[in-house]
Amino acid sequence: MAVEELSRELVRDVAPLADRFVSELAGIGAPYAGTVVPEETLLADARRSLELILRLIGRLPVPDHVAGASAEIGAARAEAGVPLDALLQAVRLDARVVWDELRLRADPGDALTLMAEAPRVWEAVEHHSMGILAAYQQRVLEMAQARQDERARWFARLLECDGRHPDIRRQAATVLGFDEGAWFAVVALPPGPFTALRPVREQLAALGVRVHAQEWPAGSLVVLQLPSRAGAAAAEGWFRGVRCAVSPAVEGLAALPRGVRLAELTLYALPPDAAGPLATRDLWPAIAAGMLGEFRADLVRDALGGLGELPERDVARVLETVERYLRTGSIAETARQLYCHRNTVLNRLRQFAAVTGRDVMTSADAAVVTLALRARAYE
């Protein structure tokens, strides 16, 4: 009897085949245990799967109640958390059950015919298998996106209430997988492909660091739960080679919105040549200058306006000397970096003081000039 005829005979009563499938599935130890797939569901889906395969082999019409079996089973198993390997093992068992039954029912003289028509059996099983796999993968992607959307919604709600609403903090902690009272750091990144973060996220996952990442109007934000307040320094190492801004550590989800604002302000203050992470502590003058808004020009005129009295050829040299001195705090080190005598440095600082009225060798004037130089960079 040909495979086509045998399959048409079997399709009239697939219940015994389905029973065998469920029994053997339990016997081979496929890791369905612990999932939320009840045995009656396994049995019902086995009947639909086997009927679909047999109808495809026998070139029979496929009725509506089995036509969508592959896609529905794939999606349902993804929702139930069944591992993909276990699911594909079950599909292979479908093939074995069908093939074994065909061999048992075939006449002894039909062995060669059966083997010749074996490709038809595997094509039917492959059709079912590919339908399951495509639906499973699609549902996994949809569930991952839904989880990310929910995380993004609760993160946004936490920021909207500025961390003040205790119920929102508790729910956000649950959804984001954070400890409400832990220490956090926020990393802000300029616009760019979100996929560029994948190596960093894989490293953080390997280290067991809890993370929430999402795209933001100004770029991307990554929230890190730290083991302690000192953990913010480690964040800079985790993002080595990535142009980004790292906030100071903040304690608890109530303070996280402040950490986000600090990270964003630090991002805006990043110098154009920054090739790696910079922390808020490194950029306070630039951050403060950025916050001056319309008053930046007034500060620049007040602190640096007198430079116009110097010959044009001297302005650049004096400013470079002032900037180096403000960074080093040392006449000798400034002279070394500029390859000049320490008296040259002193003379230029005196020139600057004479025309601006600001002596950068005093702490008060040094702070004002530092801020003015940063404000000047915004112009």
C-alpha cells in the first residue's frame, strides 16, 4: 500500500497516534516539565499536528481546524516558556511516530515503495516544523518588545513623578528588576545605533549587573544598579572606548531622575574630542557654563573682555597659558608643557590679570575664569 493511501487511512483516527506521541514525549525526557502546558493541551495539539502532517502526505484538503496548527502551537509554546530545543525535539517525535506507523501498516512487499516515498513524509514534517519555528521566533520577539515597552513606560512614569510617588517607585522597581533602595549610575550616550551597546550589555550581563537601557530623544540612556556608591567608577571602565557621560552615583529610585538629568547635562558638556566615558565630576565647569543660558555672553565679557586690549598676536598665547595653568595649578608644570621658561608663564599670567582684572593665581578668580572659558566654548 502506497504512502499516500496509508496516510489517508491513518488520518481517519489520529487519536491513538496522539496518545503514543504524548506518552513518548514524557518518556524521552523532553524538558516540558515545569512549563504551563497541560497534558490535555499537549494531546489536543498532537492530534492537530499529526492530522496536518498526514493530510499533507496524503494530498488531502487541510480544514481550518488544523490549517493554523503550526503557527498556533509555535506561538503558544513561546508564551509558555518552552525552550526551542525541546519544541523542535517534540516536532522530530511527530515525524518518528508517523514514520513508524506507516512502516507498521505497510505490506511486507511495499518496503521499497515506502522508502522511495519517504521524502514526501519529511517534506510534510518540514512544512509543519518551519511553521512552528517561524511562529515561535516571532512570538519571542513580540514578547521581548512588549517587555521592553513596559519597562520604558514605567521608567518614564518614574521620571514624570520625579521619583516622589512611592507606588510608582515600587512598581518601577519590580518591572525594571531593580532594588528600590540600591545605588544607581546613569550613562548617557549621543545618538547612534542602539545595537552598538550590545557588547557592553553582554559584558554587564556576564558580570551580573542589572541594567535598563532605552533610546531617548538626546540619544540613549543606560541605568546601572551598582553594588555600592563606589561602583560609579567601575561604570567608566565598563564603557571604556564608548563616547558617553556617566552621572555620579545616586541612592535609591527616588533619586534616579536626578541622576538622569545629571547624565544628560554631562552629555551636553562632552568636548568634541572625547573618545571615551567622562564623568560629571570631570565636567562641572562646562555643565555650569551650559546652565547659564543667555547669561553666558555676559560672563565672557566680564571675565575675558579685556583681552581685546592685548595685541592680537598675544591673545592666543596668553589664553593657552591661562588654560594650562588652570588645569595644572603649577607654574613649573605649565612651563614644561609649553616648552618655555617659568618667568614667561608668570609674565603671561600678569598680562592676563592686567587687562581682565582677574588673577588666576587666586582661587576666586581662577573659578570665575574657568567658568568663563567654558562658557566661551559655547559661543
